Amino acid sequence: MVTELNCPLMSQEKSPYAATPDLIVKTFRSMFIARIFEEKISALYRAGKIVGGVYIGTGQEAFSAALGQQLDQSRGDLYAPLIRDQAGRFAYGEPLHDASRTYLGSVEGPMRGRDGNIHRGRPKEGMPAMISHLGSSISVINGMMMGKRFQGKTGFVGAASSGDGMTSTGAFHEAINQAAVEKLPLVVALANNQFAYSTPTSRQFACEDLADRALGYGIRGYSIDGTDLLSCLETFAEAIDRALNGDGPQLVVGKLLRLSGHGVHDDASYVSDEVKAGRYGRDSLLVAREMVQSKGLLTERELAEMEAELTEEVDTVVTDAQGEDSPNPANESWDALSTGHLVERMF
């Protein structure tokens, strides 16, 4: 079943999943700090201060944060974000120090400066480290949920992020099929940002909407404007509720545009001006900012104060991480992090 959802403000009847003012502001804050942090990290990358790549989520913050903000670690919820999910990570509860330390190779970070800057996580807290073979992350969440099921645990959801290119992998198909057969409480956030690196969706799939694929798996699908924070919040609230109450996997497709290159190193010259000028080329942070002002949730002065506060926080944490040690190859134990004594040290 595919559900086409529009902005809840256009509905004549109030949805039972309508976002509260407090949730809207919290989610917007997660979007805002993600943007500030990623702009800071991008500048450091261009200055040669960061080794490896930097992949940012400009334009995808509403879709990402709307899911992360409504997951509940205390309930046992699980979350597997991808490279453009910094907003969702912060909303879910990832500390700013974890992100800063990993990008800057600090030994104090969750991966102890030993892995690529996007491959970070804290599995004991429900967030597995990201896998570059992107289709694999859903099966990891499936396995974590099956483990909980074998332990007799209930009342949780597992969430995993996906991109349009990821849906073309066998790993994606196998994981969604498994989750459907096992009726796992899975929520998949599929960001259709129009390009898999530089390959447009027209060269990736022939169906009209990726949400149409849900029917083939026997699960519920939703297709929404991923630049609209209210629509994202409402849809993920419904998807989480249905998953919690035994309705099986939920596939939420957010239509949006990646407002940067594949990484900071990529100028995205393959994206046409026509695509950029389209509806999904809107900046979700600016759209959300206008919305919170129009609804009277935040004034211009409060927004300015929030920006100053978050900028200071980011600057302080990044500066701290820059001053911390990197791994010392002469002293570092390079055993797998899954070994007992290292697990204790990490978590």
C-alpha cells in the first residue's frame, strides 16, 4: 500500500500524528546545529585539516531529523544513519563530541581515531557504525532486531536510512524482503535525492515512484516532500506507530535534492539548473525557518540567539577535538574493536 501525503497544514482534518510545537522546535534545532557543524567541518576539509572525505546533508536535514527526533533510545529503538544524516544523528542523541572527534581523528572519539570519519557509531546505544557498502545497513538493523526478539524484547523499532542508489543493490532487496517476511518493526527512510553520485534517477529505475516498490514486498509505503518538515514529522510519526503496533516494515520515501556535491570534493556540475530550481531543490532548513516563524514558534530574535548559541557550541567542541591526540601507531593496539577489553574501553 502506497500512501501519498502532502503538507499537514493543507489537511482539513487534524492528523492524529500532527507534530507538537515542542517537537517542531526540537527538530528544527537539530537541523540547525547539523548545518552549522557541517559548514565548519567543510571549511576545515578545504583547509586540509581533515583526512578523508566529507559528505554533508545540505537539503536533507528535515527528512533526516524528523526520523531521528522521534526515535526513543530509552524504548530500545535502533538507528542506522548514512553519510548525509548528521541532522538525524544529532536528533537521535549522538554527542557533538563524537562527530567532531571522528572527523578530526581524535583518539578520544568513539572509533578512537582508527577508522574513516563517517564510520562511527555506538552499537550498545543503538547506533551501529555506518557501512560504506550502503545496502548492508538495513540487514544489520534487522539482525539487531532479531536479537532483541530472541531475547523476548518488544516495544521498539529499528530505523535505517537509504538513498535512491542504494535501492538498486541486492543487499537492499534481501534486507527489505527479510524484514517483510519476519514482520520486523522496521522503518526505512529512503531519501530520493535525485542522484546516486552523478547517476540521475532516470538511469536507476523505471518505476514512477520508489514508494511503489513497497507493494511488491507486501509492506506499507509513503511518498512525501522531503523538504517539508511538518510532512516529514507527521509521516515518520505514523510509520513508527504502525511499526510498533505490528504492521511490519514501513518504507518512507522523501523526495528532495542533494544541495551539494556527492562530497565536498564534488562540484555537482551534473545537476542542471532546471532541477535546482524545482520544488525539491528548496533548502529544507530555510523552509523550516520560515514555518516556525509563521506559526509563532520562534521569533527572529530567538532564531538569532539560537544560531549564536549553536555556533559557539560547535566552535568550542571542534576546537577541543583539534587539540586532542591522534592514535599513536607505536602504542596503539590494532586488535578488532569487538574484542572484550576494547569493547570495555569504548563503551
